[in-house]
Amino acid sequence: MPLEEAAALALEGVNQAVYGSIMTFVLDVFTKATWTVKACLLLFYVRLTIR
């Protein structure tokens, strides 16, 4: 968001922008955690089935 647009926000707009930023961060963390778990499960599967 440009600085001029952010400065013109009302309190409700600021609250919504902060909430949106937090939700974006949470979604990013959960996405990375999900892919990490998938990679670990894939490694476990490969180790179990290679032999």
C-alpha cells in the first residue's frame, strides 16, 4: 500500500489492513508448515520402501 494511501486511512481501514497483514502471515506460516510435513512424510516413505 502506498504511503499516501496508508496515511489517508480511517481507524477502521487501519484495523482491516493490520488484520489482513496478520492473516497473510499466518497463512504463509501454515503453508510452509504443511509443505515441511509433506516433505518429511515423503522422506519417511522413501526410507521405508527403498529396502
